[in-house]
Amino acid sequence: MEIQSLNLNNLRNEEHFQFQSEFKALVETNTAATLGIDAQFHDYVPQFKDEADALDVIRKSASTEDLAEADIIRDATFRGLSDAVNAASRHFNPEVKKAAARLQPVFDHYGNLARKPFDEETAAIKSLTTDLQTTYANDATIIGIKDWVLELINNNNQFETIKSKRYTEEAAKTQLRMKEVRTAIDSIYHTIVKRINALIIVNGETHYTNFVKELNLRIQNYNHLLAQRKGRNAKDDNENISETE
């Protein structure tokens, strides 16, 4: 028995807060002391309040959700691009593998762009994609990531357009604040999950059975939601391709 995984990054703000609310309620029902997470939950509670406060501000300016969606899209494309380079490093073709090895230090240099503040991420994506289209263009062609690069450029440009045309500086700060508090609470959540999973191995399942079953049911629901959304997005993309052919 263990707590299942959930990609919290792909949840929209309202969904993310709802999941954290359900998680917090489950911990309080079963008690942090019984679960052996007193110290961790003590750190979690103020982060939960920070997210509630940040979301309250966003709710008063609901249009900022478009900016968040554009950020999620470019984050997902960046992760896909990174995964493609990682996959190429294990390619059967030695030339592809060598090209991936030359590209990996470039990605290591930029780090996880999805975790950067909005403006820093925008600038870093521009710099990375420029490198991939100039200095490392041949390697990018060899491992077949040119389309990924173009998609990331398009996503980044779309984000910039939305931000510059429709959002005030204050609104952007509000959404940035939400991204920061989500990162903080997710970090503590993952720490709690790892601790509980470890305690189950050490102490047995008795004190954790109900909590884990209830939490996993909720995680399954959110994973189903994300899968449905991914399916709809893929269908829309295929329809758009068909229309242009």
C-alpha cells in the first residue's frame, strides 16, 4: 500500500486548491499525530493559507486564468522537449546519441524553466530556443526536435501576447504569487507523501489504511480529470491538423 502519484503541476488553480483542501481535511480527520507527520503538517498549514489568500485575489480578477493556462502550455512543451533530448540519449543510433550528449549540457545550463518566475522563464525560453536554432541547430535536427523548438517558441510568444495585451502589472504579480505558493505547498505535500509511504513500510499499514484509501480515491479522480483533458486537447489538435490539410 502506498499513496499514488498525481501531477499537481497540470492542475488548474481552482483544482489544485480543491485537492489541497481535500488532502488537508483528510489529515485533520485522521490526525497528523496518528499519521506521524506532526512537524511536516505544521509547516504545511501556513502554506495552505498562502494558497487560499493568493487564490482569493485571483478570483477577484478571473481573467488571469488565461495567463496561467498559457504558462501551463509552454511548461508542458518545455518538459516534452527535455524528455525528447533525454530519450535521444538512449537512442540505438550512435550519431543521435552523440548529438543528444552535446545538447544535454545546454539544457542543464538553463535548468527547469517551468519553475522560473514568468518573466525569467520567457527570457530563458528565448535564449534556449535561439541556441537550438543557431549554435546547436545541427544537433537539434539530428535528434528530431526542431518541431518541439518551434512549438515552444509559439507557446512563449502566445504567453507574451496575452500578458502584454490583457494584463496589468499587478495582475501578473498576482499570478506569479500563485505559482510561487503552489510550488511551496507542493514541495511540502510531496515530503508528507514520501514520509507516510516510508512509515507504512516501517510500521505496517494499520494506522494508514483508511487515510491512504481515501486519498488515493481522490487522486484517481484528479488523474481521470487530467486524462480526459489531455484526450480532448489531443482530439482538438488532430482536428486542427485535418482542417489545414
